[in-house]
Amino acid sequence: MKTLHINVRDTLLNNEKTLLNAYIKESDRSTQNITTDFTQLDSSGVLHEYKVSKSDSTINGLYVDYEIDNYNLHVLSNECVQVTYKLTLKETSERYVSSFRSSIWIRVKDHWKLNFHQISDIKS
């Protein structure tokens, strides 16, 4: 069971990085790892609901470098897990923004899909 958690932990960390890397490089972010009813609660408390259709394939973002710390996996059920971590976005060597992140991942047909993501800014 512990090996399973390690594999899921690594898989979801890679999934989070894949989505984040595509977002920060202003490249297309595939929606294949996102559920059709994905929602995000941003740092200002606004809830965004994304309805992903079969024809949707991308979401774009802004360029920054980043660092992930304190990454943890919390098993909620065999089909649902929560990951939490601290993300530091580095806009320049002197300017950066940190936030706590929480994601709910659901297993759909042997693939993990992001269902919910919350961002909580850390005030400096």
C-alpha cells in the first residue's frame, strides 16, 4: 500500500508540474488531465468554474519560474486524493510571490484528473 501511495504521489506531482509548466510558458495546456467540471478558487476568493468540452484542448497563462516545497499527498479514498504544497513564483531574482496550493485529483478510468484547485496567497 505504501508503494502505491509513493507512485500516486510522484504521478500527481508530475501532473501538477506539467500543468504549471505549460501555464507559465504561455504554451497550450492540455485539458486531458482536467475533469469536465474542474473548478478553481483563486487567491482573491473568486470561484472559477471551467466547463471543458471534448473540443476544448488548451488554456493559456503567463511566464514565470517556480519552486515547489512541502509537497504532500492525502488519500481521501481509493479514487480521490488531495495534494498540498507551497508554490513560489519567481518573476525576477528579487521579485517573487508565494502561495499555498491544494488540489483534488480523481481517478477516472485509470487516469488521474484534476477536479479542484485552490490558491491561498502568503502575504510577505
